[in-house]
Amino acid sequence: MIIQVCVGSSCHLKGSAEIVELLQKAVEENHLENEITLAGSFCIGKCNRIGVTVQVDDEIHVGITKENFKEFFNENVLNKIN
């Protein structure tokens, strides 16, 4: 699984660095280092007013924040790996 986090200027201002940190921590806590590749990406083209854009394989998710991160990770990463 490849997870790309937008680090373009808009998402950067909305906290992409924090989402990257949360992803790194979640991958480590769930022992998924060999199953997930984390990458940064410049604009994915789905800018949203709130939150960061994250692409999981071919699916684009918008509006990811620290508040909804756990739900996003469980639904779009853990559920698809297990």
C-alpha cells in the first residue's frame, strides 16, 4: 500500500507535517512498516477548505485533520490491509 500526503503549500498550511507524523506513528504502532510506503506529494489537485489531502493507493481523501485522523486510518488503511 502506498500512502501519499500532499505537502503542497495549501496542505502544508493546513497541517500536512502533523498528518505525516501521525501516519508514521500509526504505521509503527500497528507494525505495518513492511506493508506501507509513506511518501510526500505536491498538489494532488483536490484542495479542500479544511484539512489535508491524502492518497491511499488510487483513492484520494480530502479534509484529513488530527481530529479525524484515527477514523481515516482505521477505515482506509487498517480495514484494507487486514
